[in-house]
Amino acid sequence: MLQKLIKELNFGADSGRASAYQRFFKTGKGQYGEGDMFIGLTVPFQRVLAKRYVDLSLEDVERLLKSKVHEFRMTGFLILVYKFDKRNREEIYNFYLNNLDGANNWDLVDCTADKIMGEYLLDRDKSVLYEFAHSNDLWRKRVAIISTFRFIKNNQFEDTLKISEILLNDKHDLIHKAVGWMLREVGKRDLSVEENFLKKYYKNMPRTMLRYAIEKFEENKRKEWLKKE
């Protein structure tokens, strides 16, 4: 079954799109996606195949997640998302954790973290997210904050705010954007919670993080926040 899936993935390859993805996902020397390889597949195309091959064995999914090809890893992670709703959730959660090294770009994290880790940890101990937030690994830190999206959707904001506080002084732009995005999502559900956080931390908050957090504010209010010192 794996070889058939790989054949279908390769059939959809587009060299022009692949070149564009290489630039967009910063795969050059010294960039966050250094060395990543693309074949030029769209995410909708991969979702279709992931649903079709949802019964792929975990052994074969692991082979995809260890591939050098970005889209193979993405398809593998999407299969896990679809498996999560069909199989033993604890098994899929643990498998995801054990293969998290394959989620080494922001799209791979964003398509999976809240749907697997966030969903599984919703009513469980969340200490692993705090371990990730305190780690030196860019992608685990992003997993930590993006996983809380599932909590936000259930009007549970505490962990998002605590992890945002931990990541407040992180140096990487991808963390600034992720934290700002999650704060914005909190604000969509309870604006007062977001604004109280901003009032406490906006002076120390990276500008990109603040801009993402207030992106949906009414224009005059957004300008007022940006003028604050």
C-alpha cells in the first residue's frame, strides 16, 4: 500500500511549484527549513490521499515521516490526524510524540499539533507542553503553543496564556507569529482576556507578536495599541 501511495504522490509532482515552496519555506543554508526537499504538491491533494490511505500501517506511516521529502512527511502526519479519530487515541498520540522530529517546519506543526496533542491533552495533564515550551527546539516550542488552539476552541485559555508568557522573550519570528496568532484566537472568544494579557506584557512583547495578536481589532484600537510604549 505504501508504494502505491508514493506513486500517487510522485504523480502529482510539479517542479515549478516545488521551486516556489523551496523559497517560501526557507530551505536555504542557515534558514529554518535548511535542506528540506519539496516535490510541489498542494495540501488539498495530500489531504485527499491521506483520507484514501488512512488505513496505512503505522510502520509505513513512520517511513513517510522519516522521508526527506516534505510532502511525504505532511501526508504521513495528515494520515495520523485522520487515524486519530478512528483508532486508539493514546496509541496515535504516543506515535505522534515518538515521531515528532519529522514535524520540522511550521506547516507540519500547524496541521497536526492541536488536532492530536491538543485534543488528546484537553482533559489530561499538560506538563509535556510546558516541557516543550522551555526546550531549545524551535518546532517543539511551536507545538507547545499551537496545541493550545484546541483548548481555546473549548474556551480554556489558561494554558495558552501561561505558555505565551514563557515564550514572550523567544528570539524566533515563527514563535512570535504563533503566540500572536493564539492570543488573537483567545480574543475572538473573550476580548477582555486577551486585552488583560496585552496590558500586562505589551511593553516586552516582540512587535510581530503584538501585531498578530491585535490583527482583528477595530482599526483605531489597533493603532492605539501600536502607539503604546
